[in-house]
Amino acid sequence: MSDEAYRRFKTWQICTTLAGYLSMVMAGISMTWPSPLTAWYSSKDSEVPMTEHEVSWMVSIVAIGAGFASIPCGMLADIFGRKTILLGTGITSALSWLLIMVTRSKWALFVAQILGGIVLGGAPSVAPIYISEISPPHIRGAIVGQLNTMFFVGQLLVYAVGPQLSYTNYIRACASVPVLFFIFFGFAPESPYYLLSKGREEEAKDCMTKLRGKDSLGELEASKQEHLEKDSMDKLSIWEMLKTNNYMKNMICLQILSLVSMFNGSSSLSVYAVEFLGGQWVAIEMASVFVVSSFLAAFLADPIGRRPLLVSSLIGAAIFTTILAIYFIYKENSLLCIGLFGFCFITSVGINPFVMTLPSELFPTSLRAFANGLTQLTTGFFGFICIKIFVNINETLGIEYNFFLYTIISLIGAVAGYILPETAKSVISAA
């Protein structure tokens, strides 16, 4: 391979990976961007006056948009292509920031949050598929595993930049991320596996050669055979497929874990960290722990195993949310540090990344799109409930009762995680 060809080869790899990663950064920002502003919106200085309950609706409605966007985005990615749908999330993100930038209406914020929800639901549904299909097998696990890290990078940017800027400049900073996404995505190709599934074999081979060289063309032939087998499986209904090989039990446990991943406190902490947990620097430290531990998690799952990490993560989350509840009763700062940072670390090496990867590991190809879409729908719906009721429980019972509730839910999740089969061995053997 000539130097020029090699440079072009590496440029394609870098641009495709960065494009996928930036889509997850957009999703993380869409989830968290109001966090530095929740108290300001309901204050007398607000440029967009709202009551505290209107703020709670505004910050939580993004999860509803995410839930309802997840299944259609996954299905549309099979019809129109992974790149097309990811490009659509970028356009949607840009439109939401433009709407926030040019208006000062609370109703415009609600519409923008729904648009942001499409990004929050669409990117995690499609980006893992896209990245896995354009990545070389020997580094695929590590690259896909960092998608969750990039989601938390988006949150970290929010906490670091938001309090330092004026409202308008803050929105401009958030809007710059989709602009970067478009720049890198201009060089990114469509997935060769998608092209093959549409009968565009020559385009698929050309794309695969540019991405990974001619030696990788054998993977396309194997994929072609898999599609032929999949066509025969598609004659069965989803219900018929779920009734075989414990798939129904796995699906129920997966949806419980999806609920737990949002209702264990992760979603409400992300949104209300600045207002209720000690301000900007506590939120930055929290997000930094999320980023570092998510990065490490990608290298722990295979040697330790999914189920031990999952169960221990949820038991640990229950312990740390109990400590946070006690902190809000006694206001001892050491309890806040132990509870908050312990929770961020333990959830990032277990429940958070596994909810994204388990649908692909627990189910055959014919069920993966449905499982992934349903999982994102569940996380979106219960993320909305968790964020929405946080203020209500805080006002009626006390903020500590939110964390006692998260403790109970995490323990329920630990039982569901224990019931699931171990998938790490099957992944290693398949590789």
C-alpha cells in the first residue's frame, strides 16, 4: 500500500470513528444541558421565566422523546442506512439548538427538548451498530465500548462550560458539537454491511476496502451468508422467536435492567447535580469519574465477566445511594463524596455500559434490532419518570427519599442481573 493510500485509509477510519463518537457526545449534551440552568430558569433573573415544576417538565421531557425515537431510528437505519439516520440526528440536534438560540419562550424550549430527545434516543440506537460494522474485529470491542464514555464526555462538557458562559454563548457552544459532527461525517462512508444487505455488493466491497483493506473482504462473504439465513428466520414473528431458547426470560430481565439504569438515580443526578449536589465543581468531578470509569469498563468486561460486574455494580449502587440518602439527612460532606463518587464509579463499570451491549449479546441477529429499540424505549420512559418525580418527592417527603427509592430499585436490578446468563464467554468464543 502506498503512503498516499495508507493516509487515505487511516483518514477514513479516524473520521468514521470520530463521527460515531460525536453522535454520542451530542446525546450526552442533549440529556444534560439544562443542568447548570435549572435554578436560574425559575429565578427572577431568568431570560425564560418558568416555575420549578415547569422546569422539571422541561428537563424530563427529553427522555420521552428519546424513548419514542429509539425503535423507529433502529428500524429506519435498516431501511435507509446507518449514516443517513445518524446524519438525521445531527440535523435534529442543530435544529434544537437553533430554536433555543433564537427564542425566549418556554414552549419553544419544550419543542427543542423533544427534538433533543430524538438525538438522545437515535444516537445510542444506531451509533453502536455503525461503529461495530466499520471497526476491525480485533479492536471492535474496545472502540464500541467507548461509546458510553463519549456520552459522559458530553455531560462533562456541559458541567465545565455551562456555568462559565452567558446563556446565549452557552447555547452557541452546545450548537458547535453538531457542526463538528457534520465536518467529520462528511468524510465518513456508509456501513459496508448495510450496502451488502441492499444488494449493492460492489459499493460494499469498495467501502470495505477503503475502510480496512482487501484482506477484510472475506467478512463480507460471511455476512452475505448470514443474511440468507436471516431471511428464513424473518418468516417467524417476534413473538414466536421470543418463545425459544429462553429469549423471553432474557428480554424481561433486560427491560428490568433498562428501567434500573435510569431509575437508580443516574438520570436525575445528571440533570440536578449542579442545583442539589454542591454546584459546578461537584458536577464536574462527578462527570469526570463517569468518563474515567466508563473508559476502564471497556477493558474489564471480558476478563471478569458481564454478570459478576453487573450484579456487584447494582449492589454497590444500592449501598452508595443509601449513603447519599444519609448525607441529605445529616449533611456530612464526607458522606456526599463517598456516596456520589462511589455511585458514579460503580454504575459506570457495570449497569451503564451493559445496557447498551447486552441486546447484541443476548439475542440472535433477527431479534437484536427489536431488543435494542425496546431497551431504549424503556430507558427513555423511566428516565422521564425518574427526572420528573425528583422535585415532587423532594417537596412532599424530602430529597433523601429519592435515594432510598433508588436503593430499592438497584437491588431489584441485581436480582434480574443474576438471572441473566453470562455472555462474555460466548463473545470471546465467537471472536
